Amino acid sequence: MRAALKLALLPLRIAPWAAVAIALLIGLGGVLSTIGDHPAPWIALLFAAVGLWFLWLLAGVGLKGIARKETLLLPDFTRALALAGAAWGLLFWLAPCLIVAALYGLRPAWTALGGGAAGAAWAILSSSGSRSSLWIWVLIIGARFVPPMLWTALEPALTGAGLPLAGLLLAALLLRLTWQRLFPAGDPPLPESPLAAPDPMRRGVGNDTPSVAHSRLVRRLHDWSGEGAGTRLRRRASRYHAAPSPARERSLLRALLLPHEQPRGWLVRWLLFGIFVAVYALALGHGAQLGMVAGYATFFAMTGLNTIGAGMPRLQPSLVELYFTLAPPTRADFKTALVDSFLGVLPGAILGAFVYTLLAALLIDPTQWLRVLTTTAILAPPLALGTLALYLNLPGNVILRTVVTIITVFGQMGAYWTGYVLLARLGPLWGGVPTLVLTWGFAIGAWTTARRLWIGNPLSFDPPRAKAGG
């Protein structure tokens, strides 16, 4: 029972600030529903549904954190996990449905039972790193093209009493897929570079295990990219050995540490992330705010910069051989060479911003493609440098690291949207020049400070410390 209680409290202990935010969100819905002359209980129900959705996302994150094959060997682990899951289902699924039944009757409660089960299972599957959450956008896009006559024909089925039962069956299927995903059969794949660029079409099989591509096509794309990385590394190595120089040494170091930052790797990343941008743009349609969609596309272009701050701690044990190979005069020289090599991630991020924002413009409003590219040309380079600076010295605390990441992501999208609006209202001169000065001033200052701090930190070749109980 004690183990089950610890597992039940694990999601709340991982992110207590998120649990508090969810509670405030649900409370805000209750307050808003009572404001005004006519109470609107549906507002409270909507906020409660969103809050419970985020709560089940936390549950998925906690489940992913313990998804290691060795945990299945612990005494009564499966039983304790089942008890913890039953407690969550009782408190955050059945109890809300009973409240709905007491307030509105059995029919709405039956609908909440099926819809809540499907939503909770979908949240758990999505937070485990699955690309299956993409299907919700596919359904939204498909719904926009369904003829009204078909909606009329489907109305009896969509409002019938059997639909919640379908939701329960769907929830059971999604939970089974989640279990198979987190605890797959077979041996884990070989490790990959800690500084490898992120990929939306790969699935992680555990907390510390590498990701593995889903489809044969994606695996072939990554093999093609890997061949390009190997060719690039051999070419840079032969050039350096033929005539060693500091510039060729830095070029070789970038090819070694950042194997995916080369044309083939960029093309694969643009193709895979471009699917997400296209789906998002198509789901919103032509009436969407182009600046916001382009800001979202810019966020996708900058995701690879996070690999530097997150991957370096895992790469530290592998730097011993590199340190003795380079034989730097001081440890500061070695760290200077490393931090300068990280600038090799900027070209791919900047070019990716052009690709994604142009794609969003063509799908949302093709007449605005030039304004979008102008905004991207002004903002993408300083945003990339500033983002790399913010990610370079990520704090060790999980909560602080998450806060930094969230602030960075919203800062990227907000800066792009603001720049787009300024260029639209004030023109390229009066809107673009101040934006250029402000963003480059922040980026250069942030990078200079982050670079000096990173070089000044002690050099360590130790692997990252495991969490207590991990």
C-alpha cells in the first residue's frame, strides 16, 4: 500500500507548481461561472475539464519517468501501479462524473464517463512522447471538409447513448498502446549522440534510453542523414590532417559534436517538422492570425537548440578522450573551443525558420509571404543566438529548467508575433529597425554572458547524477 501511495503521488511531486496551477485554473472557472446576473455553470465545467486534462498529462509524465524494464522486476510493482491507477481513476474520473450526475442527471454523467475516459487515456499517451497526438489535428482538419448533409446524417450516432461506450473502449485501447510503448519487448537500441537534433517522428522507450524511429521510411531518412554526417566528418578530418589549423580544428570539432547539423540532416528535419507545421496551419484555416502561426513555426525551428544545454551533461564522460586528443594549454581553452563549436547549430535553426514560416504563409495567406520572410530575416538570427544563450546554462533543478524552457518558448513566439505586427503597421523601416536593434542587443548580451559563465564553470567529466530513487 505504501508503494502504491508513492506512485499515486509521484506526478504531483514531479511538478508541484503545475499541480497548484491546475488547482487555480479549476478554481478560476468556478469563480467566473458565478460572475454576472446569470450564472453559467458550463464555464466551471469547461475549466474543470481542461484542468483534469492537464492533470492526466502529469500522470503520463510520471508514468514515463518510471518506464524502465527493471522496474517490472520490483516486488509487486505491477500491483502497486494498478492500485495507484485505480486511485487516480476514482478521484479524477469517477468522482467528477458523480458530481455531474448529481447536478445534471444520469445522461450527462454517462457522456462525461465515456468522454473523460477517452480524454484521460489520450493525455497519458500524448505525454509519454507519442506522435499519436497528431491525429487530433488530422480529425480537426477532416471535420472542416465534412459536408453538412453528412453531419446531419451522423447526428443520431453522435448524440446517441452508445457513443460514451465507444469512448470507454477507445480509452482501453489507448491505455494498452501506452503500456506497449513504455514497456516494449526486446532489447533497447544502441545509444545515439546526446547532442542529436530532436525528431518528432521518433519514440522514446524510457527515461534514459535513446529514441527509435517508428516507420521504415523514417529510418531510411535517418540512415541517409547519417551517411551524410559520416562523409562530412571524414572530409573534415582529412582536411585537418593534411594541413592543421585552428579554423579546421573548429570545423572538425563541429562535425564531431553536431553530426546532424549538415544539409542532409537539415532536409530530414525540415520534412518531419514541416508536417507538424502544415497540419497546424491547415487545422486553423485561412482565417487564422498569420503572425501567431509563423511564431509557432519559429518555435519548431528553434527546438534543436535545446539539445546543447540538455545533452552536454550526458556527453561529459565522452569528452575525456577528446580533451587529451586536443591537449589544450588550459581547461578554459578546451571549454572555449567547445562553446564556440555550439554556434554550429545556428545555421540549421535559422534556415529552418525560413522554411517553416514560408510554409505557414503559403497555407494561411499566400499574399503575405514576403512580409513573413522579411520578419523572419530580421528576427530569426537574433532569436536563434539568444535562445542558444538561454539554453546553454540550464539549471539542474527540474522545475527551474522547465520554467526557463517555457519562458523561452513563449518569448520566441511572442517576439515573432510582435515583430510581425510592427512591420505590418509601421513598415520595414520604422518597425524593422527598432526590432532589429532590440533583438540583436539582447542576443549579443545574452550570448556573451552565457558564454563567459559556461567557460568559467568547473570542467567535469562525470556523468549526470541520478535522481534519488531512480
